[in-house]
Amino acid sequence: MNAIPVNQKQCIESCLTCYSTCLSSAMNHCLEAGGAHLDPSHFRIMMACVEICRTAAHFMLIGTGQHKQTCAICSQVCRDCAASCESLEGMEECANACRECAEHCAQMAA
């Protein structure tokens, strides 16, 4: 069995952290806060981020050669989600998780 390279392992961990942080923020903070937190464009980018982070982590874990493409789109979606979260109060943790994941995925996609 091949060991997962350290940089890939860090990226997987970052994706899974972003996945859980965004999902938890959307379901707990955004739903409770209402207003702009439930704006369709904000909520959709959060859900897109949740799904692409999970998918990118899965692609790396199963060892598919397409993980670079998945990581490239994950990096972009995470940057978009971070920007959306930064515009709203109480979303700092989500924005930070997104920025970190975007950086790790950009490195994996390179």
C-alpha cells in the first residue's frame, strides 16, 4: 500500500476541516442568523464549498489521477466562499477554513 504524501495528507485534512466547518456554519449559524446569511447566492456557495471539499478529499483518498482537477476547482470555490463569508458577521471561522483549503488545493493542483 502506498503512503499518502505529506502535502496531500495536509490537503485532505484541510478539505475535511473546510467541509465540516462550512456545513456546520451553514446549518447552525446561517440558519439561525437569517437575513443576508440566507441570501441564495451566499447559501449556495457555502453548499457548493461543502460538496467540492468533500469530493476533493475523496478523490485524493481513493487515489484517482483526477484529483488535481478536483483540487483546482475546489480552490476556486473555497476562495469564492471565503469572500462571501467575509462579507457577513460571525463567519470568520468559515472564511479562514476556506482560505486555508484554497491554498492547500491550489498547491495540489499545481
